[in-house]
Amino acid sequence: MTLPSGKTISREEFEALLGKEMGVSDWFTIDQSRIDQFADCTEDHQFIHVDPEAAAKTPFGSTIAHGFLTLSMLSAMVYQMPSIEGVVMGVNYGFEKVRFVSPVKVGARIRARFVLAAFDEIRPGEFQSMMDVTVEIEGQEKPALVAQWLGRRYFGEKA
């Protein structure tokens, strides 16, 4: 059962998604401008990312996105998943596992599939979720990455 993007659901409805696909994000194009901006932000200017002529001579045949750029796109993609009524704040808690399975070539489009793997109360009003995430590359069988992503959600009054 995939829910509509951006829908707000109750905590009970969210918990009922355990083991199920929460949704699939829109496609995002990974163009050279995005790769270059990420390189500038992270100071990772390795030629395979920013030099199309040199990268064309590699087995990839073009520049490729940084693995961390692909990973960071999860932040935009997860906002398209259902939110939980009463949550006033959510934070990234980290990853149990991340694997970069296939390179994302310049011009490729990627999207993410989210499966709710766990949702546990840490203390009253604070919950931890784990989502199994697969980032797909349009037209490719192998994904760009797979991950187990941890997040914390806080219920209550906004500050």
C-alpha cells in the first residue's frame, strides 16, 4: 500500500505500515550543475565528478555523482512520504547500513522507495524509525544505493 505524497496520517496508521512500502519519491535529475555544486560544498573535486573530458576516458564514460550526493538526496525524497499527526520535529539519527551499489551517471534520474522496517518508542513522545531505502536509477535494474536509515520523531507542542 503506497500512500499519496505528503499525506498526514495518524500514528496508528503509520505503525500499520511496518514491513510495507510507505511510498516512492518523484524522480530527481542529477545533472552536472548539481554535481559541481556538491563538489564545491564538500570540497571533493575528484575528476570523475567534475571533469567531463577526463571522466569520458574511464569505464563509466562520463562524470558520475558523488555517492554522498546520492545519499544526501534522501533528505528531499523523504519529504514526499507521509508525515505523522502530532509530530513537531524529526531528526536524522544515522544509518545502520549504506551501500553504493551502482554509480549515478550525469544526466540520470533517481528516485527512492521507502519501506518502514521499525518504529519503536524510545521514551514518551520520542520514537525511532528505521526505513529500508532503495534509490533507483531510471532504466537500470541495479539500484544506486540501498540503506537502512534511522530517524527520530518527537511528538508534542512546538517550541
